Amino acid sequence: MNELVLKDFSGQIEVTPTALKLKQEALAAARPIARVETPEQQVTAVAALKLLKELRGGMETTRQAVKRPVLDLGRKIDNIARGFMEDVEKQYGRLSGLINHYQRKVARVQHEEADKIASKETLATQLRDKASILRQQALVADKPSKAKAFNDEAARIEHEAFDLEMQTELAVVPGIEKPKGLVVRNKINFQVTDAIVVAQAFPQFWKWHPETETLKLDRMRILDELNKEGGGFFHETRFPEELSQTEDRRLVQPAGLRVFEETKTHIR
């Protein structure tokens, strides 16, 4: 589809004959000058340099003047497209936000159910170990009554462990519903809360730009490390306070950064 078209536009750009003549004259004056070693040679060089400067200045002025209508047209195109799409973008953002919120909610429920299952599996294993110890104690008990007590307690614990194991086998972790065409990505993102601290703690993630004498954060490298499978650089910290304080071990807490998980959706 062509939502936007440009009508009645044509343009042919050419250098004027006057400009061509001035260029020839300036080059003719400049090319013979091979050295400047005397006052006379300097006068000749300055005169030629003035011709070159006049040509440069004239071209820059006319270049901007010729380009101005085209730039104005470009801005007009942008403004028309932006005005046309304003309501569309608002609705796109609103619906995307609703879908993102729903996906985060479903993912949270899924994680909670998975954690419950993992907790029950761990508890069942612990109960099995405890029952095994009681069985061993029953074998070496000095009285039949003690042996029976150990075995009875072991049987009770084994029954409890069996119930937990059955619960985990029958448990169903809810799936995340994704209609056809919907792409959902869960990524770890970050926000710089103290740039000075980040620059001091992690200088390898900054780039020096000599032309402007500024440091720029290499954001993509940090994102790659935070989202690396199995944990990246920030998970290798020697400082406990920088490790995750939640069950989601991916949410590390590097100095000067706020790390968080975000859900992004888009239509394919």
C-alpha cells in the first residue's frame, strides 16, 4: 500500500556557468604555485587563496539555499505523516500496553506455580531422606518397641512424601496464551542510577569518543551480559550485595544500575 504519495515534484540540479568559470580561474591561479619562499610568492598565494575561499563560500551559501525548499518539503511530509498517524499510534501503544500487562500477569502465575511444584519436589526428597534415616535407626534399635516406632514414623513420612510427589506429577503449569502472529519477548533491561559509579566500577563498558572528548555507555554490551544464558559478567561478582535478592537469580544488582525484567510484544 502507498499511504502517502508525493505529487507534482521534479527537480534538476546543475552548477551555473558562472560558478564553472570562477572554479577554472581559481584553480588556474592556485595550481602553478609550488612554494612560498618570498614576499612576492606569498602575495600571489594569498590572491589565489582568496579566489578559492570565495568559491567555497559561494558554493556553501547556494548549496544551503537550494537545499532549503527540499528540507522544508521533508519536514512537511513528516508533519503530515505524524498528524495522520497520531491517533493510530495512541491506540497501538494502548493495546500493546494491555497485552504486555496480560502477558506479565500470566508469566507471573506460571512462575509461581512452577516454584510451588519445585518446592514440593524438594520437600518430598527431604522427607524421603528423613524416612531412610529412620529405617536405618530401626535396624540398629536395641528394643523392638523402638524399632517399631522408627518404622511407623518412617512409614508416615514416606506416605507424606508420596502425596507430595503425586501432587507434583498431577500439577499443571498454566501455559502462556499467544495468538497467532503475537511475539512475546521477556528480557532483562537496566537503568543507570549513578553514572559516576558505573563508570568507576565497570570502565570496560564505556567508549571514549576523542572527537567530542566524551564517554558513552556501551548499552548493548551490558544488555548482552545481563541476558546471557547461564549468567554473564555481572553474575560473577565477588560482592553478595550485587547478587539477586529474589528467587529470579537473573535480577542482579550491579553498583549504579537498576536491573529489571520487562515483557515486550509485537505483531509479526
